Amino acid sequence: MKTLQRTLTIIKPDAVRKNAIGDIIEQLEKNDFRILALKMLEISKHQAEQFYAVHAGRPFFRTLTDFMSSGPIVALALEKENAIADLRKLMGATNPASAEEGTIRKKWATNIEHNAIHGSDAEDTARFELSFFFAGYELAE
Ligand code: CMP
């Protein structure tokens, strides 16, 4: 049985600075992701720490949260069959040095930290991450 799934993606500050927003959204739409909501915003260091709380204590936590609060980001709520896995495939490996040709990170990421795009990694994290950026009434029917 085919079931629609929702996921959250973030176009990160490095990709926004490179004027990659349009290209990344085009790739999402070409790959059949339906955009339920999107917003451009800046998050504080504290908000970045809350969003990435699962990584607290990791050696890269401080620089990751500094980076994610360093400038505008674009958050999108997406829907598609198998959205979580399909988005992660389209994004490519976390470290762009290992990302496959044709992926968003291969095209736009600079390194493992400045890696252009984030995507939820599981259904429970998708629920948390969607509700972090969007209230229920903000999502398209
Ligand atoms: P993202 O998909 O946003 O999820 C967590 C982020 O932490 C990840 O992308 C990377 O940007 C970052 N990250 C993961 N592993 C490392 C690492 N070893 N060194 C630096 N940053 C990392």
C-alpha cells in the first residue's frame, strides 16, 4: 500500500548565500515533492540548539549551531510517498565528498558542516521538526 509521508527540509545558510534556493526548490518539485508550506527566516543560536538537541554533546554541536544561526534559512514542509528516504537520497551523503552525482549536496555543499540542506531522518524526527517550524494550520490541505 502506498502512503503519503511528510518530511521537513531546510535550505541551510550556505546555500541561501549561494543563491541556490530556486534551484533546490526546482529539484524538489521535479522529484514530485509537494510543498505544503515554506518560510524564510533566521533562527537564534538557542533555537538551533533546540532543533539539533539530538546532537548535543557531539564535537560538532557548537559549530553546527553557530552555522545554522549565522543567516537566513528556508524551511519547507514536504509531502510524497516515501518522502523521508526519497529526500535523503536526493540530498546525497552528509559529507559532500561522498555524495553521488545528481544530488543536491554534490552540487551545492562545501563540506560536511556547510552541506546546503537538511532533511528529517525518521518519522518521529519529521514530526518534531515539522512542528518546530510550522503550526498545523500553516500546512496546505
Ligand atoms: P544535517 O542533515 O543537518 O544533520 C546534522 C548535521 O550535523 C549534518 O547535517 C551536518 O551538517 C553536521 N554534521 C554531521 N556530522 C558531522 C561531522 N562529523 N562534522 C561536522 N558536522 C557534522
